[in-house]
Amino acid sequence: MYDHEGTKSMNEIPIDNTADDTSENPGKSSLKTIFRIKKERYHWIDQGRGMVMFLLVVSGLMPDLLRTGNPISAFFFEHPSTTAPYMDLYDVGVPAFFFIIGLLMAVSFKNRIKKKGTWNAVLNELIRWGLIFATWEIILFFTGDGFGKIKQISPGVYWYVVSWDVVNALGFCGMLAIPFLFLSNKTRFYIAYGMIAFYQVMISVPDTMWRQYAIASVHGGFLGAIFVLTPIVLIGSCVGEYYVLGTERTKREKDKRLVILCLVNLAIGLVLWLIPGGFPNKRQSTAGYATISMAVVIAGLLAFVYTDWKDEHYASLNKVNKGRIVLFNAYGQNPFLIFILGEIFGGGFGAIYGDLDLYLQVIVWLAGVLVISIVALVLYKKGKIISTTKIALFIVILLVTVGLILYPLGIFNMF
């Protein structure tokens, strides 16, 4: 447990150690220093992020029969249909991922401006999120799926639907969030909720066809990314900046305000559910889906806030707590790497599951989770935190190199 009276520990003080940067001009950067910035870890954020990533790996590799075999497992491990007037707990995964990514976005951005200048901070964000966006677009290019397709979204109405998924949505939303980081925390907060409200209005007006477009796409597609997922990132950044950098209130007061924010989001979602067309649905990216998801995420983060610890007290914790801390920290300190490994393993398992009996599928599933966990734990024990930017850059270079070699041979068209 941390000190609720507002005293600051090393886990609560944002640290930007630029000892590796020998430049005397904070506004001048080299390619070497763009990626090199040491940051203090926040246990409650790493734990929350780690839990999300662990559940993503477990559910992502799980055999389909176990995911959808009954309503209970489906509630935890599968999305409802595109038109279902409700959401499952599994739907919270994507908003949780985006919200937690936003937690330290404004803190890191403003810290970097202070230490290395505005140009460096903006360039760093553009490179990171641009590379992530490029990763999925390169895959789309070489696999021949295209960047989008003309689809019939309603009888006689055809729209160009962008090929959209978590990876390029993440990169796109990260880039789109950059200008908002220059706004005050309160202004950014209200604008984000305004964007979600605007989207809900637009999908509720039949003539706009926004809802039909969302159904034809994935989690709202391009429009959902702009007006729902990006605001979730921004609201996460507001919570992180308020909680980490705010000095006007004690920790106890901050906790109370987070509880209020959690309850308000839940109330908004439940009230919208009573209004025609206001039901929560992931694929349609409704406002109710966004606010209920954020309520669940905030509640989960508060649980980690209240089970936080000081490093000097770690030795006195029981074995169960230590196990949870090690596992979630291991997953939470290298989230993008874990995500990529999960996608690679998930794609491979998906290709072979159809030829295996269920008990063999379970063995392969558990083996995959074990391998990824071992990778995460080894990196954690060695203190290796691989930056998202470096991973994305490596993947882009690898994809382009392999693609240029294999694409002329038509191999990608086999997949």
C-alpha cells in the first residue's frame, strides 16, 4: 500500500534521466537520443497493463471451442455479433489497451519537452506511432488484401471501408492524439468526451450511415478510431497527468475523484442503454461501449493502486503477491513485444488447430502461453525493457525486406 497522505515516493515522481544525452542544447537531438530516455516505472500502471496483456495472450491463443463453447466462456473470451445490443467483458480489452497506453502519454510528452525540447518530443511521438501504423499497412500491401474495399453498408449504398484492426488503429490514434497534448488537461478531457458524444449522435441519425459503416468495419473502423478510440487514449492521458503530476490534491482525494469518474462513466453507459440505439457494442463503437469499458478499466486500475507497494517493502510481501507482481510486471514492461508475440503465436495456432483434437489444442495453447511468459519473465529478470519504437522499426524493416523478396514470387497470395 502506498502513502495516501500525499507524500511522494520514487514510484510517484516522474523521472526523465537523460544522462546518456550529451547534448547541451535541449532542443537539439540526434537519431541516437530520440529513442534514449530513461523513465521511472509506475507499479500500478505496469500491473494494470500487464494484466491486460496476460489476458490477451491467454484468450488470443485459446482454442475456439473453449472460447465459444458456452455463454459463460463467450462472455469472457469472445466478442458478440456486430449487431448485438450488448457487450461482453471480452470487449473491454481494446479500450483497456488504448486507455492504459494513454496514461503516461501526456506525462512523457511534457517531460520530454522539458528535457529535450518540443521538436524532439513531437518527432519521437510521430516516429513511434507512425511506425506502428506502417506495420499493419505494409502487411496489407504485401498480402494483397488492400487498404480497404468498397462494401455495401445498406441496401443500394456502397462506401469505401478502410481495412482496420488494432495495430494500425493504435498507430493512427497515437499520431492523432499528438496535437491534443499541447492543450490543458481539463480542455483535453472535455474535448475527448465531446468527440464520443458527437459520434453517438452521428450513428443515431439514420441518414448518416455511420452505424452501418461501423458494422461493416472493425470496432468502428476509421471513424470509430477518430471519435472513440482516440478520445479513450486522450482521457487516459488526462487521468495519468492528473494522477502523476497533479500537486493540488492528496492521493486520497485523487482516488476519490477516480472513483467518481468510474461511476459517472458507468452511469452514462447504463443510461444510454435505455435509449434506442444507445446500447453498448464494440463493433459499432457506441458511446455506451466506450464509457462502460472505461469504467471497468478505471476500477481495475484502482485495485492496483490500492495494492501498490514500495520497493523497500517488497521482501515482506507474501508469495502470492510476489508471484502476481512478477508476472504482471513482466508482461506490463514490454507490452508491445508481448502483443506481437501473441499475434504471431495466435496466427500460427489458428492455422493448425483445425487438424488437432481438443486435448492437443489445449496442450498447444498452454505451451504457447508458457513460452511467451518465459520470454516476458526472462526480460524482466534481466531488466530489459525494449521500446515500442525499436520493436516497430525492426518489424517494418523485416516486413519490407521479406516482402520485397517474396512478393514478386506470389507467395503472399497463398495466405
